[in-house]
Amino acid sequence: MSRPGDRSPADILPADSLVEARRCRDQAEALVVRGLLESEGIRVVLRSRLAQSVYPFSVGHQAEVLLLVAAADLLRARVVLARER
């Protein structure tokens, strides 16, 4: 049985309320950016076309990872990301 604190943002946020905050080249970059946003209290969902454990490398945009946030947090996420560039 899962506890409320164990749920992922994807379980809590309706899929139609998620919007793209950033595209990252690979999972490593996405994890760093997710940590940055989550340290600011912004929940993040990662979405990728590849199962990273099955395909540990890729060519071109195949490894691209989307960082999704709640639509209400998008402006704040963009401010945080702009500040860190």
C-alpha cells in the first residue's frame, strides 16, 4: 500500500495540466534540472521516449527528456531556469 507522500507528481497532477518546462539532451541533464526545480518547490515529471535502462545510449534526439510541470508553475519554473543559465 502506498502512502500519500510516496506518490509521484504524475499521480497527483492531472496529465492535461502538465506542460513542458524544458527539453534536456539526456537523462543525466534532466535529473540535474529536476533537482534544481524541486529545490524551489516545483514538482517535476520526466518523460522520455526511451527506457533508459534498456537503451543506455542513443543517437541524436532519441535520448531527449521532457521536464513537465503543472501549468500553474510554468512561469516560476522558467524564472528559476533563466536565473541558472
